[in-house]
Amino acid sequence: MVLGYFLALLIGLSLGLLGGGGSILTVPILVYVLDMAPKTSIALSLAIVGTTSFIGAITHFKKGNINLKVAAVFGPVAMLGAFLGAKISAHMVGSTQLIAFAVIMLLASISMFKSREDTQAQEKELNYLLISLQAIVVGIVTGIVGVGGGFLIVPALVILTGISMKQAVGTSLLIIALNSISGFVGYIDQVVIPWKFLITFTTLTSVGIILGGFLISYIPSKLLKKFFAVFLIVMGIFILYKNKDVITDTRRSVTPDTFNIIKKYS
């Protein structure tokens, strides 16, 4: 448990230093270090990352790095998607969610390897349909696999709205906070929440994100991203390996009730 709490600081540090990555770390730590059930781990990850991202968003707001107009369009739709994703997950076994999570990790590693340079703000007229479609996809992914979706949200905001990278990162943290908490609410009736542990773990990740914000000036972010990308690849492959039996047995990718329904009507 002490190791788990130490790693909670690491989760916060990654959010503070990279503007994301906390959710990618949280689920493996809860599952493979603290031996929690996958579905419970995903639910707790949403609460932990949601709360920690909100604290990070406050810091960015003070620096003027949050575009509230964009957040007001993207956020509510992403929240709806996260809640729907959480409900969809009720028809999936935890191991299947972990496999989906591992695939997301590998996709995130590709994003990490690509250097992102800050750009001057050249705001575009908002395309509400495209933004809403992106938001609903990110939200559903958030609800199903427990990731905040920062590696999807940041480039989407830059491309679709034309805001600067700094504003995209700050706005992304606010959106992550909103849709993570929405997804967590969708899980409350599916798992038993260990509230004392959740509060302690979240407090430590919050300390970590504050430390990360302080250390960011002293650590080369590009180098840090490369190391983190390698870590994602290793962990993604590890999770796929641990669930290789599920991958080769499609009948275990859904809940028994869902499989019976499919069998009945096939």
C-alpha cells in the first residue's frame, strides 16, 4: 500500500509535467500494484484524475490558459459521452476493458513521441458539429477505459478551434475533469467505492500535480515525453500479454448475459 501511495505522487507529477498521462498510469497501478479489480480501478481512476485535473485547471485558469467558450461547447458533450461509456462498460468484462485500455496506451505513446510546439492563437469560427462529434467519442472512450483523453483532446482543440497549445492544454485539463467525474458517476452503481482510500490517493496525486507544476521549469519536457512514451509501450504490451487468453477467446470479451443474448438471436 505504501508503494501505491508513492506512485500516486508519480501520477500527479505526470499531470503537472506533461499536462496529461495521469490516467494512463492510474489504472495499471491500481490493478497490478494494489491488486484491485479492473472495473473498480477504472472507476477510481476517473475520480482521481478528474479531481487532480481540476486542480491543474485552476492553475491554468489563473494564467489565462483556459478558453471557457471552447470548454463550454466541448465539455457538456464529452460529459454525456463519458456517462454513456460508463453505462456501456456494464456489458463488458473488466479484462476486455483492460485490453481496450492497453490499445489506448499504445496510441498515446505515438502521440508522446511527436513533439508539440506551441502555436500562436488563430481562433477559428467554431464548428459545433465537428467539435460535438469529437467530444462524444472522447467521452465514450473515457467512460469505457478510464482515461481522461488528453492526448485526443489537445490536438482536436488546436485543429478544430485554432487556439494556442497552452490554451489547448489548460482547456483540456478542465474538460478532462468534467468528463472524468461524469464517467465516475456512471460507475457508482456498478462497483463498491472505497472512499477512504480514494480520498487519500487523490490527495497525494494532487500534491504531485502541484510539485510537477513547480518542477516543470527544471526538466526538459521533450526528453520526459520520450521516456514516458517508452513506458506506455512497455505497459501496453504487458497488459495485452496478461490478458492474452481473453484476446484469443472472444466469448470472454462480453458479460455472460450479453453473450447469451447474442447467441439467442444469432
